[in-house]
Amino acid sequence: MSYALITGASSGIGLELAKIMAEQGNNLILVARRINLLQDLKVSLEEKYGIKVEVRVADLSIAGEAKALYEFCQSRGLQVEYLINNAGYGDYGQFDTMKLETYRNMLQLNVMALTELTALFVNDMKQRKSGKIMNVGSLAAFQPGPNLAVYAASKAYVMQFTEALNFELRGSGVTVTLLSPGVTETGFVSRANMGDAAIAKGALMDAQSVARAGYDAMMAGKLNVIPGLKNKILALGSKTMPSREILLRISGSLFKDTSAQH
């Protein structure tokens, strides 16, 4: 019996991906920090779609939790056919005002946990000659992110790692997809304390649309998907800038703190 494993599954894009995967008849392994939300989601999806849902409480920002999650799946004989590395967070503000512990946890979650889970599960997939991986990146990966310096850098890692791994796995039966959303209506903005960021103002994409775009791309075996026309234009613009300095100035305006203007 195969499963789809989704990290950060209790809210936002991860929650919407869980609903889509369940609707398509996939059994699920849902991973998040909040047991009450996971349990409620388990009951809801099992009753509605007649699937099996395993829940695992884990804080993947702690070293060793990714390996423990893999061992949990192994010990229960849960075959992961779909791995969705969705968990991640940012922290908005000038680099020198943040705490080092925040950066350590963020990089552990956004970079190391994603890398470890991929490394642990991809070998099983290659042996079976089947499997799909989705790594949730960010539009922030396409340019430096003043006031989101560490987060943007972590997502640049996710982008380059995913693209390189996709190339290595060609012909193996395993595909890797990079979902790069812009700022989306999830808990991300509030957790990152970036409500005053210029890029967070105005209309945001909804998590359901972002999740659907990611799901469709993953199932089709596509490498890159950027949901939303505005986001596609921003990503393309970052590639066509005549200099990194101009790109940095534009990024600075996108990520500027609008509260400082009042």
C-alpha cells in the first residue's frame, strides 16, 4: 500500500495538497507540529474519502527529526510513493536584528530536513523505479531578498538542488518537481512578521490554487511550476535583468518595510 507524505500538512499549501491527494484516493502520511490539527484532518479525510491517514507529530527544525520520520515510515511498512517537502518558514526583518537561533532553525527546516528526507526516500523510489517528489520553493529564490535574506537564500538552495536532482534522476522512473509560489494566503506572512512588506500588500494567491498547480505539475513530471501570471512575470524579469545590482534594487523595493514610511 503506497502513501503520499506531506510535511507542514496542517495548514496552508500543505493542507490543500493533503485534500487534493486524498480526493484522488491516495493514502496519506501527514506531518506537522500540532497534533490536534492533524487528528482533526485525519478523521475528516478518512471519513470523506475512505483512505488511510497516518499522522506524525514532528518539528523538522530540530536535527534528527527527518531521520526519525523516515524510520517511522520504515517501521510501519509505509511505502512513500509521493514525497512533498512543504514545511518551511521565513522571518522578516533586517538580518542583524534577528536571533541566530532563528536562522539555525530556519535553515535546518528549509534546507537540511528537505535534503535529508529527499536523500532517505529517493533510494527506495529508485529501487522501485517509481516515485514523485515535490519540493516547495519560493519566488524569493529568484533574487536576493533584503529583509528576508536567510529565507531567500534557503529557497535559492531548494531551487538549485531540485533542478540538479531532477537532471540526475532522468530515466530512473522518479521525478522531482519544484513549486515556486509567490506570497500566498497562508499563515506564512503572519509567522514571518512580514505584513508590512511591500510584496505582501494587495491581492495574494489562495493556497488552494497554488496547491492545485503544484499537484498537476508533479503528476505530469514537470520540473518547474510558478503559479500565477504576476509571479511568472516577476520570475522571468529576475532572469533578464542586465545586472545583479539592478535586480538587487528592485528586490529591495519589493521587500521593503512599508511601515517605516509612516
